[in-house]
Amino acid sequence: MTSRSKQRVIADRLGIKAEAAEWCTLDKIPAPPADVLQAAGSPRLRPGRMPLLEMLGTVLISPFILIGWLLTPLGGAHEAVMRALSTSKRERERSQEKHADAKQRETLIIERGLDRVFDGNWQGAAGQFLLRWYTHSTCDARLVVITQDGIVLAAPPVRAVTDREKRMQVVTRLTPEEASLVDPFPYEYETRMLLLSFRDGTWLRIEAGDTHSDLHKYLLRQPAPDTGN
């Protein structure tokens, strides 16, 4: 269950009761075939431009980003030295296990095709949904809300820097018969990844702010799927 304060904001602004909610982003939409794009009415496939205020903020903090980027190799070298100086066998083993775990996770992501933004079928429900992603809002994020009646996506009409919650409105409603939200690695790995899984078997990938988002925690509390074993 999401926090009561967040529930109140969602109820006041959107008029819905949230079981769980989190702001999520979408990766860059790949270019569809020309005939698919034309048939869809040549919809917008990119978010709106960054507002002037946000652009100014980026310019102001860019020197600090550069410094952090330059210091990153030094940080990596420091960690390597500390690992070399470590006398704890168990600590080295944990580090090796963590590295192997991350490598295996990335391998599985690629094997399952989840390194893509969607399954690749433009004619499927996910592909058609993706084509309409920016039709009702040019914002680069969506508040994904799980309700008793399905999934609601909300966003401000245009890309916003601040006060997204105050300006957001419902842009999409999906019933359980249309789609569900899925954590592709619920009992294997922690990732920011979530899938909007449509009933025709197609899907698109979104990213929550962190691996312990309200959406991930909500999905973990649901009964495990029956495998028939």
C-alpha cells in the first residue's frame, strides 16, 4: 500500500484510490516503419523539450557533473586498491558473488529481450500503445497507479520540472482485461524495471525511480503465479 499522503494527493487530483503508485519513465522509442507511423497518424515519439528553468538548472550543475565524471575513475581505482588490501576472504567472496550476480542479471535481461523498450511487434497492443504514448502528454514521466479496477497512467499535459502532482491528469486507463503490471524478476533480482504486459502477449518496459518502489513492493505482496507444479 502506498503512503496515505500520496494516496490523498492522487485521490484529490485524479479522483481515484491508489493501491500503489510511482513515477516511471520510458526509454527512447525506436523509429517505427514508415507505413506503421503513417497509419498511426504520425504521432509524436519524443517527450517535449526541457523547460527553460530546467535547462538553466542543468547548465548550473553541469560543472559539478563533470567533476564527478572525472573523479569516477579515481573512485574506481580507490575501490580496487581497497579490495587488494582487504584481508577478509569472505569480503572478497561477497564482492565476487555480487559481480557474478550482476553479470548474470544482465545476461538474462538480454536473453529475454528486456534490454529493448518493447517486444518489437508494432502491430501488437504494446506497439500500438507505444505509438500513442506522447499523444496526451509530452511529459517524460508517468505516474503509474495500480487501482482495484486496473492501471491508470497520469501526467501533466506538458513536460514539467516541478509540481507534477499538482498539474497531472489521467492520460490512460487500462482494465485488467487489457493489461497488467509485471515485475520480470520478482524472485530473482532487484531492478528498476517493470513491464506493462498486454493480453496478446506483447509488452513494453518502464523504469521506476528505484528497485524498492511502491509498485515493486506491491507486486511482491501478490500471490505467486500458479505454475501447475
